[in-house]
Amino acid sequence: MAGAHHQVLIVGGGAAGITVAAELRRHDHEDAIDIAIIEPSEAHYYQPAFTLVGAGAYSLKATRKDEAKLIPSGVTWIKEAAAGFDPDNNAVTLTSGVRVTYDYLVVCPGLKLNWDAVKGLKDAVGKGGVCSNYSPDTVEYTFTCIENLKRGDSAIFTQPPMPIKCPGAPQKIAYLAADYLKKSGIRQFVDVKFLTQTPAIFGVPFYAKELVKIAAGHNIDVRYNHNLVEIDAANKKATFDIVAGDQQGQKLVLDYTMLHVTPPQTVPDVLKGSPISNAAGFVDVHANSLQHVKYKNVFGLGDACSTANSKTAAAVRKQAPVVVRNINHLIRNKPIEEAYDGYASCPLTTAYGKVLMAEFIYGGKPTPTLPLDPAKERWINWTIKSTGLPILYWDYMLKGFEAFPGHDTKFQPPA
């Protein structure tokens, strides 16, 4: 079934899709570019604040806005999901069966939470002490679990294999829970464990060195190479596979009172086996230009693209201008830029009122924005995390206010 044709078609209306659309519209002075966004959801969440919501320090309501209010003026909203890609014919099939064609395609549908990947998780989460900051449906229950901890209890925090959205988030809530227990006067009476499938506490050694000290300061029992595979909710037991080391191949079963689970994550089903995806299902793009390695009118950014950066909103903020510039270059028959350097940022909440601001590019090179020692926890970073970054997201990033190097439009604040 044939549908409409759009000059630029964007798959995904999350942080990446809205930002690209807004920047394209803002720098299209004549409103000449026809843009459409494929996105089925009516709700848009500022997910970086979910850690704060789970710690009782932020309102879930403040993280949500209607998608309709974020779609830039003049951009067509196709309220469906993509069901298939046909890049050889410049077409995307929708779940309704309609085929939408394009001149340029931007693919950014994000990652899917795979609750079924851990046996028992789907039925257990949201009750009985099993919680997760990774969904708006379960994030508020995390703080309920933290508040209900008492002497003799056990709190376990887990991290699955990469990739996941915001790789620092699984340990952030562990630090906040430990700090909450300290402020409540019972920290020494509650066992707190952080079990991660990864071989290190953080993927960037410069920051990992400090985070190991921070975890020790909170007296958190950190165990590497442990992957959660099953939850026995009736008996409150969590089973882990040990994936490396002397005990590789063995299982560990732990009792819990509170179990904070980071669910395994994967690309949406539509990308698996797609002609625009690599073997792992991620949109196969050049690491610096974000242009598809085969289809030159296709771009990818955000969590579902193949770049080796951390999956964060901060990465999207740096990726979107590169995609926008390169689409404009193609329209004007100019050379493609290879301007994305792998930037990502992870504000690690290490206690209430303290954040270690991890910023880095490809290769794990630290790239701090502020002229301060980036390996230190600071109160100013908490203010940036809890107040500054949400403003940057809603009022600047999603409205297309970004520096646009090489363009004659200067940065200007929103009205």
C-alpha cells in the first residue's frame, strides 16, 4: 500500500528523532524541507532523570511530556511504528502495511527493554521488592523499596551485558540507596551488593579508578562478571551466572529483600536482520559521519546505531548536529563531514548532592567541560544533573538550539 513521500523521514521520536527534526527545521530558513517522524508513542520521557526519581529526589511527572507538543511545527507525525526497511527502494513499511518513501532516512528508534531475558523478571518487577529505574512504570517503586529497607535486609543491584542505556545508571542507584541508608542511621545493618556482568565497574578506566573508591567508601560489595539470569520471586532468591574468572560457569544464588534490576536491552525487532543493520542488529553507520556504510542517504544516531560510544542523551546532543549538517551537505552536493568524536557524558550520582561528571570520547579519553578535576564528586555537578541538564534537554536540545558550525545561523536562546 503506497503512502506519502517525504524528503527526510525519521524513524523514532525520542531524544534523537525530535532533536534532528528540530535542528533541521530551525536551520531550514525557507521551510522548504519536508520532514516526517515515525513514532507510535504519545508520551515522551526525559529518561536521564529516572535515577533521581528512583531515589525520591525528582518527580516522575516532571520527566514526561506529550509527544504531540514536542513535534516541531511543520513536521508530519506518523503515529505508527516502522515494520520494515527497503533502502534499495528508499522506503519504510509501517505496521499498518503502508509504505512511506523518502529522499533521506534517519534511523533512531532507541533500545528495547528485554524483560523476558531474565527468567521470572517480567512477572516479578514492580512488587515484592523487585524494582527497576529503567521504566516509567516501575521507577517510583524503587524508592518505595529503598524506604522500606530495615536492619538485617539485603539490597542487590544488577547490571547486564552491554549495550544498555546509560551504562552508569545501574551503579548510580546503588550509591544513592547506600547514602539514604546512611542518612537513616542503618547503613551498617543492611547488606548492599552491586553485581555486574562486566569485568570493571565502568568502561572508562580514568573514571573507574575513582568509582572503585567511591563504592568502597559506601561499603558496597561489588562483584564483577556476574550476570543475573533468574529471579525466584516467591522465595526472594536471585540467580547469577559467573561469566569469567576462577568460578566461570558456576552459578551464585543470593537472597534479597530489595532487588534493583537493569533489564537486558536490545535493538527493536524491526532492525534485526534488516538490510540497514549489522550482524548485531544495530544501524551500520560510519563512526564519525553517522552515514550508513552502504546506503549514502541513510543516517543513524542514538542508542540503536553501531557507534561505539556510551548510549546516553549527551551523545545524541553531539550526534544530531552532525547528522543535520551532513543531510544539508547532501542536499547541496557538498562533502560529508566526519565530525562526531564519540562524545558521551554520564553524570554519576554518587550520593545525594554529589555527582561525578564523566565525559569522554572514543578511546575513553576524558573531555571535561568544566575546568575542574573530572575525577572528583562535586555538588555543582548535582545541580547540573538535577536542574541544568533537564532545562538543556527540554528548552534547547529538543527545540533545535545547537551550535551549527559552518552555518550562518548563530546560537540563540529560546524565547
